[in-house]
Amino acid sequence: MKTLLVDAGNSSIKWATLKEGELSAHRSRFYKDEMPQQIFEDIVAPYQNTIDGIIIVSVLDDSFRQAVESFCKKKSIRLEFITSTREKNGLRNAYNEPEKLGADRFVAMLGARYLYPDSAFISVDVGTATTIDAVTANGQHLGGLILPGSSLCRESLLKNTALLEKWSSTNQASQPELFSSETTQAITSASLLGLAGAIEYITTKMKQSAKISSQQPVRSIICGGGAEMILSYLESDFDYHPNLLMIGLQAIAQHKKDNNAQQ
């Protein structure tokens, strides 16, 4: 039997199956005008007779969770929603209230630790928001930062500045221009380059901190829907793992299976 792994993000749902330690190809579907819970049901339908359960991480609201739980209960499908805890798979959460750390950040760090179990690392997830978290080689989460993604920066500036909204066009710059000669291009370019600069500065400062600087190597790991685009403008070396959250879900499933086998 297979386990269905699901990552419900702000703009799309991604999924894969896990069987005997092997992940299938990853698939994704954007919400567009569809409700996320309907897309979830469509995704599950072809698998419901061939899976032993679903493990899901979500950044969506409680209405999505309630709909998913109701659907799985009706279909008698075992469901596990991942939430941030004090400790999991050797990763220790830095938050005083562990459950308040975003579950997507927690799962991304679990994925990074699964890939690099003996390394300290900084995990960067570039999406609607960009999160940056540091973890020591022995699995201690040191904390992290959250900043807006480039699209959110652009939209916020256009929305909250009357003249800029009037001047803006629907076309975004295909490539950022350092010396932009059109208002929308200037905003779009600055949002992207500004995010790249912030990621560079924050990861560099984290690596220089006494909390982690002595632990070599310290890897920089990047994931998320906006990671591929931002990579071109980063000067430091980053390990690119577009499906890091899916790897984190795989780590959770594999750890659970190993524990059950030992009991």
C-alpha cells in the first residue's frame, strides 16, 4: 500500500505517493477559481482504494482542514495533519509555543535534516511569504525570520499608492532592470532584487552568528514556488530542493514506519 503525501500551499496543492521508501513523481495543481477542498477531493479520488492513509501539511485556514477531515472520515481514510511540535525526528523547535511555528516551516526543516542529517543548515522557503530558519548540526532550531515574497511586495505597493496603481500596467518585467525606466518595471525589479538582497544578507548574518558559525559546513537550502526565479540573483551557493516539503513529509512517514516496526 502507498501513503499519499499532500502539501497544501497558498496558491496550489502538491502531492506524491510514498511506497516502500520511494517517492513517486510530484504533481501540482493551482487553485485558480476552484476551492482547495474540492481540488483535494479530486486528487484523492484515484488513490482512495490503494492508499493506507494521507499525511498533509497545510497553510490554509480551518475551513479547509474541517472539510478535509470530514471527507476522509466519510471515506474511512486515515488522515494525519502535520502541526509543529516541540520535537520531531530529532528536530527541536525554538518557539516557546511550538504550535505557533508555521507547519510548512517545520516540515521544510524536517526535509532539510533528512537530506543533510549531519550538517547545520539555513532553510529558505520562497513563496507568498519568504521564511528563513537556522538549525544546528544536532537538530536545534535557532529560530528564523519571515518577510514578504516579491509578488506580495509589488502588489502591496501598487495597492496602497494611488498614483502607482494608476500608472501600473498588467505586464510584469520578464527580467529585473537595475535602471528601470517604467514605473511597474521599477517596482517589479526592486521587489525581486530586494528579496534576493534580503536573503543574501540574512543568511550571511546567520552564518556569522556565534550560534552556528563554528558548525561547518553550514548549508544554505532553498525551496518554494519562487525559489527557481530568485536563484539567478543570489551570489552565494544554495542547494535547490523544489520539493523540500514533500521530502519532509516523506521523513515523517518513514520515521513513523520505522518506529512501528520496532514495537
